[in-house]
Amino acid sequence: MDNYVDELNARIEKLYDRIYQNKNMLVAYNLIEKEHSNYQHIFMLPEIINRNMQVGNYRRAALYSIFTERMMDEIESNSGRIREKINDYILTD
């Protein structure tokens, strides 16, 4: 069980790094899109994962981490479009 928890902790740490690297872009995009952003709650997910890890609910933490990883994959694949939308907003404002 300890090996599983250590592996899960390593995956979650990498996930936190990915979120942190894209933080500025996501904050700007969420502000521009307001209520219509699909990514507005991405910053709450690490807290939820951490809370589940502390309580010992590793299965739920793993599910949330997989969900967050897929969401980050989607964000990274759409980063060009997101940056373009941010640039357009800055230029037209």
C-alpha cells in the first residue's frame, strides 16, 4: 500500500507542476470567459485531491488526479487557441 501511495504522491506532484506552469494563462482565460470557461475550477482540484489524500481516501484522490490530468492534457492541446483568444482580447480592449 505504501508503494501505491508513494506513486500516487509522485503523480500528483507532477500534476501540480503542470497546473502551476499554466497558471497565468488559465487565470487570464478564466477572466476573459467569465462564466463560460470550462477550466474555471481547475485550481480547486489540487485542494480536493490533497484533502482526500490526508483523509486516506486514496481511490478518490486517484480518480480526481486522473480527471485533472485529462483536463490538463486538454488545456495543453488547446493552449495555442487560448493564447490567441487572450491576445485578441488584449488587442481589442
